[in-house]
Amino acid sequence: MHARLVDRSPVVPADQLVAQMVPPAMFDEVSFASYIPDPKEPSQAVAVRKAEEFSQKVTKIRGGGKRGLFGRKTQQSGAGLYLDGGFGVGKTHLLASIFHSSPSPKAFGTFVELTHVVGALGFNKAVEELSNHSVLCIDEFELDDPGDTMLVSRLLTELSARGVSIVATSNTLPGQLGEGRFAAQDFLREIKKLGSIFETIRVDGPDYRHRDLPPAPEPTDDADLLERADSIDGATLDDFDELCAHLSTLHPSRYGKLIEGVPAVFIKGVHPAADQSVALRLVVLADRLYDASIPVTVSGAKLDEIFTPEMVAGGYRKKYLRATSRLLALSRFEVAASS
């Protein structure tokens, strides 16, 4: 009998939520030196230099503030860096490099993960847990949910005042000229209390995930899906609707634990998501699968049909395009691994 994700109900203790905020395993060994700037994109070399300079500031700030009256140290505000650019130009590589070069304790997570941690811990507890960190690295900062944006803005204001440095990245959609500039301006406006400390750096270049990759594979049939799932020890096979229903019972902060140790995920009966809430849960699952480099194989509709045209045209466009890109990359990985 094959394993199923729907049979798993992982629990993540509150005190482990911040401790597990580290870069995905695929970025365990990255460094500033291992980032190879594209000679055709001079902004990339600038971004590497600025990221290195920022990491040096983080270490200096965490080393202690200035001496004030009677020899007491005054609290120094954290530094801020904002890396703005398109999909796959190496921003996460640089973000992870900053994390690795900064003193502990430190934290790394996507914007969505951070909102989930704050939601699970409560605002005051989250501030308490993160306030002794040297740096908070936020990947894929998003401006599509005003409530989440203001929550995180308030959190960053509190943390910066306590000496925590903050570095964030955002994605720009290919072909939308100027959007990156506007996103950066919106970000700085939303967190206007922090605006003076943030330096905005643009990172240009084509999406590396789409370079020289074959077309996404066609979905397999149910019989072949079952056979392939049973041939991989520990692989999971789930019905799409049952999996979507199960995700609704779990806090998104548990999705990483849900797929922990799974070598491959198989899903039958894939079809367009029923509504926005289902789609957004699938986005989080796609992010966790991508972070863990877990191959995904499906039957039913193609992976690029999960999010309807209406959804992709709406306010969560960036989320859905990112998730689609990542799911397609994972499906290609499975095809390569099984050939």
C-alpha cells in the first residue's frame, strides 16, 4: 500500500517555528564567491558587492552599539537591504549568502512563511523570539495582501529598532517594464518608518529556471501513476481533491513538516483549483516542495492548469506564476530522474 500525505498530521511546536527558519537545503552551500554574475548584466556584480557590504554591516551592528553617557551602549538600529528583480536571477542565492555570513542567531524565510510564524506565535511572541537575531532574511516579499503587508511592516519596524538587520527580495514579472521599480517604491512606502534604512538594489537577468529546459511533460494516466508511485520507497500518492481538503485542516506552517522525508509526490486527478483559498494553499505547498527538491508527477490536468486564467489575472498573479514555474521544474526533475 502506498503512503499518502492525507494520512499525515504533523505538529510543529511553537518553540521550533523560528528555529526552523533557515534557507532551503539547495542553498546550504552557496556563498558570495559561488554567485557568478552574468557579464551581460552588470547589475548582478553590483548586487553581489552590495550584499557583501550589507553582511559586514550586520556583523558590525550585532557587535554592539556606540558608547553613550556613563559608558553605556546605545541601541543601534538594524541595517536594511532590498533586492529587486525578476524570477531566477540569483536573489535567493545572495539572500542565503548573507544568512550564512551573519552571526547567529539569525532567521531566513519567505514572506508567506513569516506571516505564518507571526500568526502561529502571536505578534508579541514573534517580536520576542526574533529580537535577538542579527538578521532577518525575507525571500519573495509580497504586496498583494494589504493586511499581511502591514502586519509584517509593523514587525520589521519593531525589530529594526531593536538592532535586527533586515534584507528582503521581491520578484518582478518578465515583460512588465517598470513593475520592479514600482514594487520597490510600494514596499518602501508601506514600511515608511523603515524607508530611510533600506537600500534598494536592482538585479536584472533572464529566469535561469527557463533556460534550455524541455516542455513540461504531459500528465500520466492513473495506472502508470500508481505503478511509478509504488516503485519508489516512501513516495506518496494522493487524490487531488482529498489532498486539497487535507491542506485546509493544517496551518500552512506545518506544510514543510507534512512532506518531510518524502522522496517523490504523486497526485492523481489534478484539475483547476476550485477557489482562491484552495489555490493559495497549493501555492504554499508548491513552495515547500520546491524548497525540498521533491519531484512531482500528476495525472489529470497539466500542472500549469491548476490556477485558472481568472486567478492568474488577479491580485495574486505573482504567487500563481511562481508556483507554476516551480511545479513545472519539479515535474521535469521527476522525468529526468526516472529515465
